[in-house]
Amino acid sequence: MNSLETRNRKIIDAVIRKEQAVCPGSVALIGIYGSFQTGDIHPRSDLDLLILINDDRGWQLGKAFIQEDMDVGHDLYCTTWESLRQDAEYEHPHISKLMDSRIVYCADEKYREELESLREQVRKKLAEPFGEEDYRKAEKELKEARCCYADAMAMDELNEVRRSAGGAIFFAENAVALLNKTYFRKGVSRRYEELDAMEKKPDNLCGMIENVLAAATVNGLKEQLTLLMKGLAACFTQAKRQLPREKKPAGADTLSGTYEEMFSNWHGKMALAAERGDRHLAFMSLESLNEMLKDISSEVGIGTYDVLSVYDPGDLRKTADGFDRILRQYLQEYEKAGLRPARYADADEFAAAYLKSDSGQGISGQEIRPPEAAGTVDRAAITDVNTIAELACELWPDHTLKEMAAEFQDLLAGKEEANRIVAYVRKI
């Protein structure tokens, strides 16, 4: 046994002895990860331990210290089961402690089995084909990188720009790892090696990161960081296009009411912006429409809409006309889905149709089934919350029985008569 192995054994034994003395039963198991697990050992390698604790008493086993004879520092940090379970959700690529730790002490085999169960959970996730949820996780890290990039671009001092650039690099590396549905198995010293082995990444990723780190001026650093972020954006755009997607067909169940909502929210604002020369109102209205169409098109096959291309800061009337043109384009998809916008000549016509729809005839002339015919519940026999909730679910099918039961708890507690409760249900 060499000196490093001897040192490691002494540290591990000390942790076990202290646990037995001050918090017996707190440690589930101890594992080694990091350089002593991967084999990347050098004379100043510190010992990375997974000290998995069962309760809060175990926190007192943690200790950071400097070992002077080897000129190395150690950080004995405790980990909870909850922390490992969060790692098993695979929301970030720093899970080697969970996945690769070599167990050197186990208080009970049930703990090893539970650890293996968490590892198997991750393996199953990693084995599944890359999909929308995986892209979302990777994109979350990309958004963090973009926030750091924005901070860097707003700074003037070199050290401040470097600080934000460091955050951008950290999250960028995370994003690429998640985009490849993998995790970092090696230490930071071998990060470039792991990144280079990944398939989905910007061309010359490690070279771009190195250029950021080598930049000696504020402008130079910002320039190189911008190139890195552009490369990431292009990589993610390509990855998103390759996602297997099955969009819902356009229909009444997916689009109903959306055209009227767009018209209501922004048609008047665009006209007002053109009259007043209000660029802010015009642009923000267009961007809101853009986001709504983007959200719908991510789920439903409605085609694409280049909304912001109609914005002309020098001609807001032209911009408003462009907005109307986009709405007409969407209206074609709306009508293809068998939908007709709800239009009325005036408020009187609306009120008549609106009230008529509550008296047995719908606006389109379709008969509406009265609530009394909707099911088999005996309204005269309503005596408990669950029965009331069942009635409510018939009339409000988007809600669960549990939600409706909570809604009507107070009514029942107040000893309301059955017919009054039914009236309340019909009202809502």
C-alpha cells in the first residue's frame, strides 16, 4: 500500500470511528469518487468521499482541513439521501458521486441496495432516446449561460467580465453534457477530453472556451464569449430540429378561442400605437403575439409565423398592417380547423346570443343539454361532499373529484340545502 492509499485508509477509518463515537447509526455508507476512483492520481490528489448520512446527527462528521506533510487540502462533506435522490432526477451532469463511487464501507446491505436502485433509475433515463424533456433540461442550463453572458456584456471591469464569463462556461459545459444525455465522469482537469468526445457540440467547442480564458482585455473577452454563445445557440437550434415530434392536429379542442384572444389583446393596441407613434407599445404587442403563436405551434400543427419581421420602427402604420396580415394568416388555419370567429354586429347582438346560449340553444343553434340531464345523480339526495363533487365534475369536467370536494366543503359545513348547492354548481 503506497503512502496515498495509507493516508486515505486512515481518513476513512477516522470517519467510521467518529461516527461510532458521536452519532452511531448515522452513516449508511462511505464511497470514494474523484481522482482515486478514476485513476487520475497525482501527488497532491485530495480524497473525495461520499459520506452518506441517514440523519442530521451525521453532519458533525464533516470537516475541511489542510494536510501539511503532503501540501494538500481535504473537504470531508456529508451527503443526504435526499440529495442523492435529487441527483437521480438527472437535472445536471455532476452525478459521478452518485453513479461511480466505489463503496468502501457499508453499515447494512439495504443501503447498498437503495443506492443501486437510484443508480438504476439514472441508467434507465440515460438509455432512453433523447426527447423533449431531455432538451428542456439542457436548454435550462443554456439559459443560465445566457444570463451570465448578458451580465458579462454589461460589465466594464475585466475581473467582473471574467467572473460572469466563468459562469457562462460552467453552464455551457453543463448544457452540452445534457444535450448529449451524459454526465461528467472525470475531474475538471479532463473536462476538455470529455467534451471533445461528445457528439452534439459546437465546432471547436474547447478551442472557443480556451480563447475566452486566454483573452487579456475586456473587449477581447467579450468578443470570444460571444463566439462561444453563438456556437451554442446554433448547436441547440440544430438539436431542436432533430427532435422527434408529433404535434396535435389543429382542431376545436386545440385552437378554440385563440384567434379571438389575439384580436382582443393586440389588434386595438397596434392601431393605437400607429396613431400615437408609440414604438414600445407596437413592439411589445408584436412580441406578445409572437410568443403566443410560438407556444401554440410548439404543440399544434399551425405552420410558422415570422411576426417580428413586420416591425418597422420608422412606419408603425405599416407595422400595424403587418400585424393584421399575420392575424389573417392565422385565421386561415383557424377556419381549416372548422372554427369560426365569434363575431357580433354590436353589443346587443352579443347579449342576445350570449343569453340565448344559457337557455337551451347555443350561439350556433346547437342544443345545449341541461345540467339536469347530464348524469344519474339524484339531486334531491345530495347529503355529502363527494356527491356534490360528482355533480360538479359533470358540469366542470376539467377538474378532479378531489378539487371539487375541496370547493364545496364549506357549503356542506354551512348546512346549505341541496337545491341551493345545485344552483351554485350551475352558476359556476
